[in-house]
Amino acid sequence: MQLRSPRFQQKLKNDYFGKSAFGLFNCNSEFMDFRGRYFSIIILLFISFTLQAQLPKVKKVYPKGVPKKVKMGMSLSDFKARFKDAKPAEEEYDFREVYLLEAVHSEITSFVLYFDADGNKPLYEIMVVYRDNQLAKRSANTLFGDPNYEEKEWKVLRKKQIFWSWVYQEKLILVANIPDTEWSDSF
């Protein structure tokens, strides 16, 4: 017993292999069945993982001078417990909490740390403020090599975590892809 008519089978064949090179991704087709959607999802996931695998892997993302206890994703309460001398910034934002930390390194003047305002308030961005622009650029090039994103920026992979970095004036900005934070939709 045949479940589908020859006309339907030909239409299905044309949709998948004929008229459109991207027929598999045409979800508006009334002939798109579960297997086609499943296959499309697998292809899109493969492309996503391939793009992530193309990011350069680095051993270090924090420049010399960043305190070893500071880690992206750490909660604000953990940070406050470890760094009692950290000061909240004067500006107030509804989507983040900003803290300042003095540096003990000769090339760095301070650190500006951004914590999300929701949940356990994870650390998602660190601004390393150098004494001048050249020191910031040199530090970034030492850590990440030549820019690999948007000509003047870096995207790298460290222990399955994607980091995005750039130099702005005398600051080296480091951002981690922490879900539901300010930059998470930009990765």
C-alpha cells in the first residue's frame, strides 16, 4: 500500500532536490515534514559549532596585573567578599552594577568591572585602564596576537568560553559571553 501519491512524491523531490538549492530550509513549504526540519536543525547546529571552532584558542585572557581571584562569571557577592577595598562607581545603571578596583601594577592605573544587575549578578566585563593607549594595544597584541574580528578587535576561545576584546583609548576591554548580560546578544 502506497501512503503518498506519485504526484506528492514528485513535488517533495522537487522541493528538496530540484527547483531550490535551499529547499531544505524553506519551512513555509506545505511538504516540509519532520525529517526535513530535523535535518535543517542539524545543519544549522553544525554551522554554529564550526564557527565557534574557528575562533583561536588562547591560554590566557587576563593581562598581567589583573588579580588572580577576578574571574568572568563570578558573582557580585563573591567579588565583594574577596575585594573589600573595591568601590561602587558613582554612576547608576538599571542593567548593571559597576565597581572600581585599584591596580598594583606599574602599567595599569585601575580596573572597572561590570556585573549584571539580575540573578546572581555575574561579572561579564572588565576594563583594564592602562597609563596610555600604547600599553593597552601592546597588552592586547601580546595576549591575542593580531586582531581577528572587525579589523581592530579580537574574539577568542578559552576553556569553551568565548571572549571579545578591543582597545578603546587607554583601556583594554574584555567581555565574556555570559548569558542574559549586556553583550550576550552581540556574540
